[in-house]
Amino acid sequence: MMKKIIMMNKIILLMLVLALGLVTNRTNADFTFGTPTNLEPPVNTQDSDGSPHISPDGLSLYFSSGRLGGSGGADLWVSTKETTDENWGTPVNLGSTVNSSADDWAPSLSPNGLELFFTSKRSGGPGGFSDICLATRASLEDDWGEPEPLGPNINTSGFDGHPSISSDGLELYFCCWDDNVDRSGGYGTSDIWVTSRLSLSDPWAEPVNLGATVNSSAFEGEQDISADGLCLFFSGDRSGGSGGWDLWVTARKTKEEPWGNPVNLGPEINSSGTDGMADISDDGSILFFVSDRSGGDNVFDIWQVPIIPIIDFNGDGIVDSADVCIMVDHWGTDNKLCDIGPMPWGDDIVDVQDLIVLAEHLFEDYRLIAHWALDEKEGSIACDSAGEHDCTLNGNPFWQSTGGKANGAIQLDGIDDYMSSPFVLDPAKGSLSAFAWIKGGAPGQVIISQTGEFGGTWLGTNPSEGKLMTGFSDMYFGALESESVITDGQWHHVGFVYDMSTFHRRLYVDGIQVAEDATAVSGMPSDGGLYIGTSKDLEAASFFSGMIDDVRIYNVALTAEEIEALAH
């Protein structure tokens, strides 16, 4: 309920700004991809796992696998979870009614969950290699019935497979190899086709080739249609890619318009290996795919990557009133920069759908690359709300769920308690800022350090008086010390900034700058992670004794005004 109230307050704020008619401008943008992650066990195994398909509610993941426990060859499996925030459960085989002794793969679930389309090499159909089959059930609680091959206008004597059903259930996309003697009109090794029906009870019409814009003389297939019908993701080895099997996307403004030129998803998604079998979630936020890239369990694994709308319209790293102004200026237009909803690629008009998406991200700071709020109540992990740098608790730190400066905090004993994170940033490649609330501590103790040969203390106290200092690059340039004692048992907001525009280090206490270099200092390269509450070498005297709260790492040098706002 509180989340809904906050969301409504944001939307009301945006509507008030809209009424002001503020104006600004910037060039077009669209969406970007996050970092691909492996689904790991129990979904991925040492056997090849592939052809993922996420259910409309995001709580069931259908896929194919040759793991033990199946009916022979590749089988269809499903992994489920109760909420979208949970991990995937142990996969369950769909059983011998659906799976055959031959290969069964590439599932696609209808919007109502009562039809399951998939590819099969089982006998009984017209296909010389594979057919598209359909299993149905009367309700979501019932078991799947015996699968049947689709009609002869879809299945032929050649390869027909990789079905993808549209969100209204009235279009079925699939691919067909060009050596199919029973289907003419193709362009290459494999083409993408679509068939339609007037209603869920009507038969499928004669398939139509998607044409020369989408299909080339190479392979196109393993496609998936987005829920809004405006984006089609597919795989292939067409020219313009990485030289291997890549993922592509083609888009159209409306369902009635033709498909546009396919675009390669780029090096963020496509590796030097084989990448394919895309499947996009119904809300357009996650793309699942299959890859044999390094970092997986075996030859082929299932991966996922977030699809992120570009909300920071003016590129200043913060979603704020300036971005609202840009949306206001383009209200009612088809400006791609502000057309961010309901899917990340928009719907060809800047309207309330885009307003809702903007409201969900309002006041986010994309320069913040790690943020440990330390509001947990239990467990051995401190979650990073800004990225993927969760901290591991070492020793036996004590969660202070209500004793922090802002909600909870972590209590360190000064003996062996500390937190460790994976690599966050290389301090030699750009400016950075690090801030935390602290209470307690003693002379010579460390608040934040970076591990590695050239790592060092980002924030700590000097050994004699407990004054705030930084040992960043001190092996060549010496430490920078302030005159501010922060070990007096009171809460203090402490910070360190390395500004590459001046090559100076700066220290802050409670929003006020308390020290700055007089000469240039270079940032030392490091690929090590961070320690919170001790030095990089775990020196006995460096373990912090007291409470630490709300640790933030930025990939820019914050301004004095921004730092003052953080402290207050």
C-alpha cells in the first residue's frame, strides 16, 4: 500500500509539472540492455539447456533440456516461483504425455495458459525433420492433454518449428528451412513466417513470409514476438553481426505497418560464440536467451538480461525535474526520446503510459553504481540496491534494524567484523565519490578500502587522533588528512571524492569540505573489490568498531551542493 501511495504522489507531482508547460530539448534515445546473467542451477545443468519461454505472469519458465529424468532426447521442463522476486524452483518435467522419446523443444505458452505450442521430432506428423505440435488443457489446474501436430498448411515435409504465439493468441510466428519442398517463397537458409486466425476457435490461415526486409539469404529463426506485437526478436547469421550466430530485433510502429530493418543487439548481448533462442517477458523488462559463452555450466545455458528504458533524457545521470520538462515539451508527439512506455521501446506516442514509467524512476541517480543501505534485519548478505555488488558479511556483524542514521545500520566489533564486495570500479579510469554515515570508530581504523596491489584506504581515520583521512594513492603521493575528528561517538556523514578534472582528492564531513590536495594526484589502477570496515590487508588495528550506515559509491565527482544535500 505504501508503495502505491508513493507512486501516486510521484504521478501527481508530474501532473503538476505538466500544467506548468515547461520546455527543454534533447536528441533521440531509446532503451539499453543491462548485464547478462546466467540462470545457474537448478535451471542450468551440465547438459545443454535452451529454448526458454517465460509465462505471461512471469512465474513459470518453460524450457528444453536433455538432463536426466526425461523421456529421451530433449524434453520440455518448467520451473516456477511464487513471486517475481524469488529464485527459480527445481524444474519439473512436463511428463510422458507431452514429451516423447524424440526431441521436444521450443515451447510457447498461449496468453490464457491453456495452449502449449512446441517443436517436436516425434512420429505421426508430416515433417521429415520436425513439426509444430499443440498440447491443450481445460484449466490451469489440469494436466496437459496429448499433443497433436498442427495442420498441413503449417507443418510440411520439411523443418517447421520454433513457434511463438502472439499475446492475443491470433498470430503464430515460426521458422521454416529453405529445403522445404512443400513451401515456396523463402529467401535463405531459414525464414520467419506468420500464420493468423480470426478467433481462438478458428483454423490457422495460410502462412505468410515476413519478407525480404526481415529474411535474408542467411538463417533467420528462433523468433519471439513481444506482447505489444511491435518488436520481433530472432537469431541468425546474417551479415552485419559478430560473424557468428547473433540476436537481432526488428520493429514496427503499429501492427498494421511493415517490419523495419533488423538491428543487431550489439556486444552487450552477442558474444563471440553462439547466441540465440530469444524470449521476452510480457512487460518487456527481461530478455531470456541461450548462449555457449564462457561463464556457464556447459555448451549451452539459459541467460537473462534486463531491458532498461532510457529515462535520463538529458544525460546528466539523474532522473529529475529536467527530464520531466523534456517529456512535457514532447507531450502528444511520437518523439522516441520520451516514448518509453508501456514497453521500453514505447508505443509511438508520448502520453500517460510514458508518464507512469517516468514516475517509477523519478529521482533515481544513475551515477550511483553501488548503494548499501544496510537496512537488513538478518542474514549474511548486504544488498546493493544500485547494482550487482552485494556485500558478504564476514566475522559476525550485528544488524541494527532500527538503530541507524537512516533506518537500519551494521554494527562492527573492531575485531574481525567487515563486509566485502566484488569489483565496483577502477579508480584510475575516472572520477569517483564514496560516502557513508558512521558512528564510533577509533584512531587508525578504516571505513572503506579497495583490495589489490594498488588498492588502499578510501576513507579512514588517522592513527593518532581519529581525524578523517584518505590513503587513496598514498604510496606515491602521501595520505590526505583533515583536521576533523570523527571518532567522538556521534553520527557523521563522511566522504571522499577523487576529481579527475583537477586530479585532486577531497574529504567531507557532514556536508562540508574539510581537506583538498594542493597538487595533482593520479588514481592508481585496481581491479579489486571493496572492504567496508577494514583495510585491504585486514590489519588488526584497522577493523572498525562502531556503526556504519548508507554506504554510497558514485562514478563521478559530486558537487559541493550535492554532497551537502546527501548529508542533510
